[in-house]
Amino acid sequence: MNLELSAEQTAVRQLAKDFVDREITPYAAAWDRAEQVDRGIVKKLGDLGFLGLTVPEEYGGSGGDHLSYVLVTEELGRGDSSVRGIVSVSLGLVAKTLASWGDDRQKREWLPRLTSGEAVGCFGLTEPGTGSDAGNLTTRAVRDDGGTSRGTYVIDGAKTFITNGTWADVVLLFARTGDAPGHKGISAFLVPTDTPGLQRREIHGKLGLRGQATAELVLDGVRVPAAAMLGPEGKGFSVAMSALAKGRMSVAAGCVGIAQAALDAAVDYAGQREQFGKPIARHQLVQELISDIAVDVDAARLLTWRVADLIERGEPFVTAASQAKLFASEAAVRAANNALQVFGGYGYIDEYPVGKLLRDARVMTLYEGTSQIQKLVIGRALTGVSAF
């Protein structure tokens, strides 16, 4: 793996860093307290091309490679994980999946809007009764030909913990279309959120990612044309898993950003705060905390960059993505916790950034596959035996 960034990648990284320092970091604490990111940030992300990375230019994307996407995601994670989530879901889970699985009509209808920031996407997989066990979802789409040759599907069910849920213009929705058991009977649909029968309710009171629009979706007789199906009927689980494999790289990159923010904050504070007549940076155990954060940052970054490199070379990356997501998410929690320890009592109040970093980091070990699920994916790859 080549660890040297190209001139273009370096420029993209600097563009993202400048954007974060100017448009995100100064407002992140206020957005967290208000439990609402300024929605105007979406158009700004689109104008810079950050919502179109790796999407072909013919469909409105900005092209680029997966490492450039990772570099931008790291910087967004450093600034505010709630903003990073907007990009990871609307681009990473929805637009990139649409680019891979959609037909030309679907791509031309949605991709230019998603990549410009005119529209936002959300990923409708998780249900109240099925989190890690996504193959047993119960939302159902029933074919209704209605006397026409094309027909429609009528969808009933519920989804929960849906990032961008109340902001989204389209849901990449997964529903059961057949009687086949488990994942074999699942199909994917592109459902506009203004479709009659689709209701959304924002979830408040979250531990972290408080500025992010997280929602419950209820579908009651939602009718969509058969042309809304993404990919072949019965292949929805494959669509979902392909999205999540790359999505785990995105989450890992965001975790690198959190850990980097924790390192930056701890180093800066340790150089200013004095105890026992000297800056706390001169105390050995404070240096231990900082050095532990630094090692976690670099290790998580290298694991994440490896995934991007494998994707670009067309090599298998699913196991590597699980390894990166597992390590980086747990490392982000450790890094934020160690940074809080450096701050002492001041780390426990939201005047300083490290408390928010710890709260935001904690969910990273849960969504897009818990740490335990990642271990089972890795274990299956190593042993050839599934423990699911």
C-alpha cells in the first residue's frame, strides 16, 4: 500500500480541513446543545463536491478515489460527527449504492440531486425488532398489479434509528417481497419521502450525534411503482450488505477524525494547563495518556486507508473493512476517554470539546454493525465457519 498522498489527494484533504475549521468547528457545540445541525451545511457540502466523491461525473458526481473520500470523512469526523453522518449516509450508503445497483433512469433521476445537496438520502434497513439480525426484517412490500402491466408495490412496516430520516428526500428502503425465509426474500426500493402513507418522527434525547436528524419511519400502505425497485427482486440483502461493507470504511474514517480531534485537544490543553508548578504535559502519566491516543490514531488511520486501497485495486475488502471499523470505533472511544482524563474535571463540562467527542464516539461501536458483529465477520473469514 502506497502511504504517500498524491497532489490531488493532499489538495482535497486541505480543502476539507479548511472547510471544517471555518464552517463546522465553530458551531459544533451549539448544534449539539440545540440537537440540530444547520441544514444549510448540506448545500455547502454539495458545492464543494463532498457529496459526490467517487460517483461518476456523468451522473453529477465529482469522481475521485476512495482514499480522497476517506480523507474528507476523517476531517468531517474531526469537526462534528453529526455532519460526517450526513455525508456517510446520503453519499456513502445511498448515492454510491445507487451508482452501483441502479439502472440509468434511477441514476439520472436521483444522483445529480444527491451529489449537489439538492436532495438528501437515508438508509432504511434497521427496524424496531431487527438491528443486527437484518435478514429477518418484517417490513413487507406486496405486489399489486392493479390491472396494469407494470404494477406497483404496497409497503407496510416501520424503521428506526434512521440517520437523515426527517431531512431525506428519498429512502433506500429494504422490505420483504416474498415468502423465502431470511435474507432471500428481501428487496430494495427507492421511496420518495413525500409518498402518501410515509410518516417520520425525529428521535431526540440521544447520548451523542445530537445534531443529527435521526428518525423513526412508519409506512402504512405506501405505494411505489415496480420501477422503484433497486436491483433484482430478492437481492435486497446483497444490496444492503454491499452498501454496509463500504459504509464501515466511512465509519472507521469518521472515528479516525474523532480520535484525531481528541489528540489535538489533549496536546493543546496539556501544554497550557499547569499543576504542581508546571504544565501537565511535563507529567509522565499525562504523556502516557497522550501517547496512547496517538498510537490509536495512527493504527486506525492505516487500517482505514488499507480498505480504500483495496477497493481501488479491485481486491476483496469486506474483512478489512470490518477490521478497520472494529478497531477504529473502539479506538475512538479510548481516545476520547483518555483525552477527557487529560482535561480532568474540565473535560466533564461542555465548555470543552472532549465530552462531546466521547458521546459521539460511543455509538460508533453500535451502528453499521456492532463490534460483536464485526468480530463474527472477521472470525468467519479466518475460520470458514459462520457463528451467526
